Amino acid sequence: MDPAVTDTPTDAALRRAAELAREFVAGLPSRPVHATVSLETLRARFGGPLPEEGEDAAAVVDALAANAEGGLIGSAGPRYFGFVIGGGLPAAVGADWLTSAWDQNAGLYVIGPAAAVAEEVAGAWAADLFGLPAGVSVGFTTGATMASFTGLAAGRHALLREAGWDVERQGMFGAPELPVVTSDESHVTIFAALQMLGLGRERVTRVPTDGQGRMRADALAMVLGDLGRPALVCAQAGNVNTGAFDPLPPIVAAVRANGGWLHVDGAFGLWAAADPARRHLVDGVGLADSWTTDAHKWLNVPYDAGLSFVAHPAAHQAAMTLGAAYYVETTGAERDPYNWVPESSRRARGFTAWAALRSLGRRGVADLVARDCDLARRFAAGLDGAPGVRILNDVVLNQVLVRFDDPSGDAALGDARTDAVIAAVQADGTLWLGGTLWHDQRAMRISVSGWSTSASDVDVSVAVIRRVAEAIREG
């Protein structure tokens, strides 16, 4: 570039942002995974009164990066094992940059034709990977919560329509009772979605689970048999703690006998369908009525990236669609994304999903899932057998639950010891993982879902966990 040519504010800001982004990504493998500055420091950096006058765009980008330093979590790096969070595949990050630069509104085809078609194609690719029925509808949402909201809203529409009630027009006041049945270990986002749908978090019937957190199909059949009316049923593909899968074939049979609607929460577990060696875990998944997954988990695209699939497009569209006099009507060939999600104006989420799937291909997605599952087993093997360490779950996917027992055998002391090990590992900064409550006992929860995680990352992490656990045990 000719140094005599003066950058526009946009040129300078984008170039500086690219430089800073490259520096951050290059440093991910070596930087501490945890935050290194306090809440007070971050508030002091970002805070103060709003300036009276505006500032240079590139200078603002520099200030943003400086203020955020130390307050950024290395969740995009190779040793982040908390919350089932993937990193950003190179193609997906590049696509995300373009998504921001293009600044397309993905609500209507007419104001974002490329965005609408990218969603259409990426959604169809994902549905094919998961083995879902041909012709399923798809919506790109903020995340798993709104994806489940969308699928359950379609189910609410369909079941109440069968009962002679138009819930979108008449609301829930005076509506026929709609039973809701969930697993006792359904994820909290299912209950958040039910809350927003007016179905309530606490009026649901919870079905007991087995020792790995799988819904008991026999108990579900008994519950549905006693209801006397169709129910909205929520099953799970990938327990948030153990990774275990509800037995879908008998669950499907029970729901069909009841005449209800089956929603499958597969926020991360649905991706097992892409791996031939683990596809059996989701046997029967294509027979459900709606599905949730999240592309920021195992597909490793930047936030936000929820996907909601529905086997009954008419119910899906009826539950979501809206309109205004100024909306431009399509010819019928185009796909208006707003018809399939709760939002109208929104980010063009399909570009990153399309880029990630195109960069990996069918085989690459399978390899990513298989590699992370193998690494989870490597975690379990590296920790199992250490003094006082117990692996609590069958490692069937990417989740590992670890317990650090007290030598006395006291459960409360074991809880305290487990929490102490988790806190010490987090403070160390080499890796990050979280804790959970599993069947009334505290446990370390390790989730392996990053594209850049290697066997050496696992080995380094295992060594840190064992060292910290031994120090606490001896102390």
C-alpha cells in the first residue's frame, strides 16, 4: 500500500482489528486459560463517563483490546474443557469476520439473499449429517435455549391445534391442558424454554433416570399411559454431565402410542450421528418430531449458532412466523429465515456454519467428533487409578466426571476435596474445567469439544490435575 495514501477510518480499524486478532489467536496455546485480572480492574478500565467527543476508530479498537486483556478466557484454545465450548475453526472465524463486514440482516430474503441461502444449505447439510428426515425445516437461533424454544413451540402448536385451539391467536388463557414430560435430568435450557412458552418450569412430569442419567423408557411409558391425552415429551441425546443418551427407540414408541410430540435435546450429543463409530448412540433419533443442537459446541463455529430442526414444517412456521405491511412478499421460491426463528432482524448465522461444514466435509466432522471422544477416554485413563480418584461415568462420548474422595471415606469431605481440586486447577491456569453436582455428589466435569485439542494437551492437563490432587491429598 502506498504510504502516501491515507487510510479511511474503516481501513485503519479493520487492519488494526486483524492484527490484534492474529496476535490473540497465535498466543492461545501459551496464554493462561483463566482470567488474570479482577472484576474491579475490568470495571475501572471499561468504565468512567461517556466521552463528550468521539474518538478515532482505530484508537477505539486499540483501547478495547487493551481493556479486555487479562479478562478474556482462552475458551477458543486447546485446553479449555468447561461447558462443552468449542473453539473457532479457521474457516469459520474468517467467515465470521466477513459476516460482520457484510452486515447482512438475515431476517428476510430480500434484505439478505446470500444469508438466506447459506442458512438453507448449511441447515440441509447438518440435517443430513444427523440422519434427520428429508424435508425437515431448520432455523438458526442464538443458541440451544432458543433452539429448544422453537422446537417446543412447534410441538405446542401441533398438539393444541389437534385439540381445536389456535395458541398463536388465542394464547394460553383457557387453552386445553397440555401435559409436558421431561427426563429428570433434562438440561436447564429445556425448562427455560418451557417457562417462556407459558408451560411452566415446575408443572412438568419428570421421568426417573438410570445410573448414567438416561431416561428410563419403561417409566416414561407408564407416565404416558396414565395421562389420557397427548403430551409434549423432551428426551436427551447426550446427558450434560455423563454424555449418556436416552434410549430413543422405546421412547419414540411410547410417545407414538400416546399421540404426543417428541423433542430431542441434542445440543452437543446430536453430533455423534456424524461419526460412524458412534452413530448407534442416536439410533431412532430421526423418528422424533423436533431436535436441538448447537454449532458453537462440536462444529466449532463462533457464537452464536443454535439450530432448531422440525419434522413438521407447517407447525414450525405457524409457531414462529410473523409479518408486517412493509415486509416484501416472496415469490414462494425464496426462503425467509424469519419464518423459522423467534427473531426477525438478526445476524447472518448461516455463513459461519456453511464455512465450517465446507472446510471439514463429512469426513472431517466425523474425525473431529471421534478425536475428541478418544481424547476424553485418554483423560479418564490418565486420571483413573490415581490415589483417591474415581471416574464416575461410562465415557461414551466427550464427557468425563471425576471424583476426588477423602481418605476417610466421608462423603462431605469428598465433596470439599473435589471442589478444592477444581479450584486449584482453575487457579493454575494451564487448563480450565468446571464442577458439577452428580447424583448428590460433587464432581469435576471435563468436556472435550475443541478442534485444536491434542493428545499432548490432554497429557499436560492430566499431569496438572494429578499434581494438584496429590498436593491437596498430602496437605
